[in-house]
Amino acid sequence: MNDMTTIQTARLRLRPLSVDEARRIVDARPAPGDRWAEDYPGVGDAASARGFLAGVAERGDPGVYRPYAILLADGGTTVGGIGFHGPPDTDGVVTIGYGLVPGARGHGYASESLRALIARAREAGATAVRGDANLDNLPSQRVMEAAGMAYEGEDERVRNYRVVFPDAP
């Protein structure tokens, strides 16, 4: 599956990043027509875009397994990013990350986005999705739990979460 369409949720659109958009995010230079919320792109958005560009240079286009901009469906303002850290590993597991600008937090957008991205991973054939959050980042831990990810353990730095697709190939 190489579905590069925008993912629509009740309140959001998750738009797959292009190479050009990733470069704009790294440079923090919106193109005419880009509607970026205050504080976008954040440090995490730029890091994700850099990783995406490096992966494209090394392995080619990742298809579905790329970063997505999170846009409010009402107005089209970009309020954050969510995406895969790369293609699935040899076991079919993908790792996710996400972030919202401060003004967009607390509205359920992160968990709504994450549920949609988990569904996209499942449709694309992943066997599981994993993520982690710093031990003191309770809001991010709640996001993963609200999206159906189960706690798997922790180390001295992060709590780990995963959702497994039992019917995956």
C-alpha cells in the first residue's frame, strides 16, 4: 500500500509531508499559502523533517511511513506533526512520534491524530506500532493510552507503549 492521501478525522487533517514541505519546516520558512500556528514548527517538527529528508536520501520515498502535518480541519492551520520514524523493522513494527504547538494542547488532537495514524499503519501492513514518552511527560502517556496503546514497561528515562495487530500477516 502506498496511499499518500491526507487522513481525515472528525476535526483534523493529517497531510503527508513532501520533501519540499519538510525542507520548509527545517528552514522554518513557510511558503505562500502555508497557515502555520504560532510556535510551529517546533524543535520536534524540525527533527522529524530532518530525519525524513535523511531517510529519503538514503532509502528513497518511504510511502505511508513518513511524517504528517496536523492541520485543523476548520481553517487548515498547521498545529503540529505526527509520523513514523521510518519504515517497519524486520518484524513489521513501526515507531511513532508526535507533537503539538502549546496552543493546540489539551483538546484531544494528539490522541485523535494518533488513532488515525495507527489505523493507517494497520492498513499498510504493519504488525505493531510503538512509542515512548519521558517518565515525567504524563500528557503524552495519556495520549498513547487514549489511542489504545498498552504500557509495556519503562527504563530510567521513558515509558514504552505498543499496540499489536493480532490479525497482521
